[in-house]
Amino acid sequence: MSTERGTVERLWGPVKLVIKTAAVLIFLTAAAFLALEQYTPEGVPILEYHKVNNRDTDEWTLTTDDFAAHLAYLSEQGYSTISTEQFARYQIGAFKLPPKPIIVTFDDGYDDMLDNMMPMMEAVGMRSTVYMVTNYIGRPHYLDWSDLNRLRRRGFELGSHTANHIPLTEMDNLPAFDEAKYSRIILWWYAHKRVTAFSYPEGKYDDRIVTYLKENDYLTAVTGEPGYNTTTTSPYHLRRVNITRPVKYLPSTAGLRIRLARAKLYHIFGWDIGEER
Ligand SMILES: [Zn+2]
């Protein structure tokens, strides 16, 4: 009995130390996270979403409740949305950023953009950029041309996500350039608006594609790499904060908050420098 009690007493010391250390670490991590959340770096985060609906359950879909929670959080934090074209103008000194600028983007062009995303963003005075795969337009579950015209008329920006959503790095020059060229022309033709924004399929790009975009009137292109975008970020390697479906049992905004904080860390430590202008 007494030996058992001796063992317990002997172990209690190290166990207490482990518990104390863990508590201090948790406290410091939480404090660092909250400080990071309040910190506003110069530059612009770009959020990357795909779908907002209550039908699909894949990792790229947020429910309308989750998305409403994200918008409420962004509003509370004082963010205001700008377009990629305004960002390009900011980079050359021709646009003054609002105090906490953010760009919200949607890839692929699903039909829930019109029914869910658009009214929800309008209700909080925000706008987004929608990157279209032009050969998907009008297919089941995708936006059609009249939807696109409505989005554009209400101040949403349209961009190209190519014609067929094939990673351009896997294609020869001519077909790869055609993907960027014809998707832009057809968007311009039917949606009656010049298109300057591009999103690389699967975030994959190489020097050939970047040069083509630069020389053919695209002003910006977004990747899937995390970080902030400043005056020195190459406009053809824009960083994004990829947002996926919230983890069950965690608050809806937990993933958004953690990923925004992560993008700030990339910025602080210079991990998002990559290709310069
Ligand atoms: Zn895509």
C-alpha cells in the first residue's frame, strides 16, 4: 500500500509539470492567434470558395448557414470587398484600398452563385469575383448566360477559369493558350464586359502560361498558394486563402479564421514572397 502511494506521489510531480506546460502552451497559442487575428497587414487576402448550397456535402461546399456565418464574421471584422481589377489598379497606384480590403472569389461557376451567394453577399454590401469554365456554362448545376449577365449587372466580377478546366501545365502551347484566349473572348462577347481576371485550373501554372496572360490583356491570375497580396506580389501569382467545408462540431467560422491567420503568418515570415513583380 505504502509503496503504491509512494509511486503515485513520485509520478504526480512530473504529471503536474506536463499539465502546467500544456496549459501555458495552449494559453500562448490562443493569445498569439487572437493577436494575429487583430493584426492587419498591408495588402489583400483573397478567399477561394467553390459552392454554397444545402444539397452537396463534398468538401468544396459550404451550407448557406456556414456561408452566412463567414459573411457575418467578415463584416464584424470590418472587411470590405474589392475586385481583382481594383487590386490591379492599386498595384500601379491608381486605386486607393479601403481600410480592410478583401477579395472573395468563387471558382467553376455553379448555379448556387445566383440563388445563394449573390443575395447573401448583397445583403451585407459585398461583391465577389466568379471564375467561369466557359464550356460548362448552361450545363445542369452551372450558371447560364442570363445568370452571368445578372451577376455582372449587380456588380459581380467575371473571370476566366479556362474553357475546359484542364491543368494548363499538362498541355502544349497552342491548346493551352487557346483555353485562355477563347474563354475570355466568349465571356466578353456574351456577358458584355471586358474580362481581365484569370484562375489557373487546379492552381497549376508555368512560365509559358504566365507570359501568355501578361501579353494578352489579362491583368491578374490567382493560384492556390496561401498568403497576402501586396504591391510587390506578381499579379499573375496571386495568393489565395482556400476555404473548405467547416469541420463538424467546430464553429462555422473556425476554418476561415485559422486559414486567414495562416495567410498572415506566411506574410509575416515572407513565405508568400515567391515570384516578384
Ligand atoms: Zn476549378
